Amino acid sequence: MKKIVIAAGLASLAGAAAAQSKVEIFGVIDTNVTRLSGSGSSSKVGLATGGANISRLGFRGTEDLGGDLKAGFWLEAGLDSDTGAGKAAGTSGLGFNRRSTVSLLGNFGELRLGRDDSATFLSTLIFDPFLTNGVGGTGAFTILGIPGSGTATGGAPIQISNAVSYFLPHNLGGFYGQAQVAFGEHTKSEPNKNQGDYRGLRAGYRQGAFHGALAVGRFYGDSSDNNITASNVGLSYDLGMVKPMLLWASEKRGSLKVTVLQLGATAPLGNGELRASVGHYNTSGSNADWNKIAVGYGYNFSKRTQVYGTLAYLKNKDGSSRAIGVQGLSATGSTLGGKSTGMELGIRHFF
């Protein structure tokens, strides 16, 4: 009988622990067939990934610590679903490049440590009808190029390592905010001691049909001339039959400054969603500008599975040679003043 009582007690404790903790496996598989073309180049057709949502594999969980305090973790790895490879930097292995954080959460808000989305990236995602993805994505987070490590090339970070983030609590009547500091981890005696450091602030208000947010941040380069300042403002209003949105974003490094203004919209249509956007990209002091338009539709077979298609067209001014590229299928290139097109048809599945 004593053994039975002890076993029952252990089972009860295990059940209580399980009730206070939660761990989930989640992810997205998104693969599509894409055709890209550009002036002065041959077109190409192939499989790409992340046309509607970025393919990923993740693990997340929380533990109730009592007294309105919780601990949480989040591990999220990007995937190239067209090849089966992970997105670990410099390898084909699986690495938690998208997010790797541990948190304390309570009435005070959330303190989060580790690799995470940068504060200046999030609005370029939320206020883009295509969520930055596929041939239709605005690309407002890469207007100075693919992010580097604080050098003379590349733009502001998408995800940032070695970050400390604080988030305001959720019970502020629709207001929210974030402060973020990331460390490049150089010694104080090095000439470029601030290289790779990042400072970012983001604030917003979301209530009912309205959503607005602004963000500013600085990413430190290997010299003061290569410091990057990023800023953006996003607005949207859900009218039911259509949700228009506006995104303004700017990145500046030295004398080089590129600004994008995008008007977009999503609208329910049948068992899916129609998406459209038009954007103008301005390079300060030159004619290296370009314009892009995109339209797409996603048909939902269920809450988890969608088939989607997107068409996009990009036209350069005389000083620009931008071309549409996607994850898993590089751009064909274009000539100065030329054009570029992209079309995709894919399947996205949440799990």
C-alpha cells in the first residue's frame, strides 16, 4: 500500500508540473515554383522557398513560476524546403538562426535574451501585404543590401545576435513598445570596438481596426562612416472588405540613403486573400531609383494549408539595375534602367 501511495504522490506531482509547463513543436513548410527574368539576362525557372511564409522549424515553451511570473524559451531554425537544407550560417546544417531566446515574463512585461528579430525589422514585415516574402515582398529591410556584420556593405540587421530586449506589458490599452541592445563583443582596446553593436526602439498602438508603429535603430560598422541608421513607420486600418496599409522605411550609411514608400492592401476574396502593393524606392542624390508592383492571391484549403500565386514587376530608373530574387532562387540580374519580373505558384503548410 505504501508503494502505491508514493507512486500516486509522484504521479500527482508530475501532473502538477505538466500543468504548469507548456512545450510546443511548430513550423512552416513553404515551397513554390518560380520564374524570374530581367533585362539583358535569360529567364530562369526553379523551386524556391518561403513565398508566403518563411519555412522554419521551432520549439517554444513556458513555465509558470508562480506570482504572475513565467519563464519562456524559443528556438527557431530557418529551412530551405526546396533542398531540405537548414539555414545555419556558412553551412547546410540546422541552426537556430531565426530566434534563440530565453525570457522572464510578468506584470512588468518581458525581458528577453538571445538572438531575435531586430526592432527595426518587424514593421517592414507586418505592414507589407506579402510579409516581405516571395517575388511580391517589398524588401524594405534590404534596401541597402543583404545585412552584413558591420562593414561597408549590407544593410541593417534582420535578426540580431547577443541581444537584450525589453517589451512593455500587454495591458496598456493597445500601446506596446520595445527597447533592444545588442553587443558586437569587441574589446574596448580595439579601434572598431563598437562594430556589430545595435541599438533599437520600437513603439506602436493597436486597437480595433487601427494599427500604427514606428521604429528607429543604429547598427555600428567598422568605422563611423559605415554606421547604419534605420527607421520606419507603418499604418494599417481594417475596413472589413479591405485592409489598406502604408509603409515608409529608410536606411542610411554615410552619404548613401535609400527610402521606400509602399502602399499595400489585403482583402478577403472567396476562401482566401487578395494581396497587392506598389512601392517607390528613392536613392538620395541620384537617379538610382526603382518602382515595384505586385499582386497575389492565397487560397485556404484549411487554417493550415494554403495554395498561393504572385506576380511582380520591377522597373529601374537609369541609374539602377535592381532585379527580383527569392530565397532558393537568385535573381537573374538586370541592366541599368531595365526591368525585372517574377511569378510564383506554391503551397504553404503550418504545423
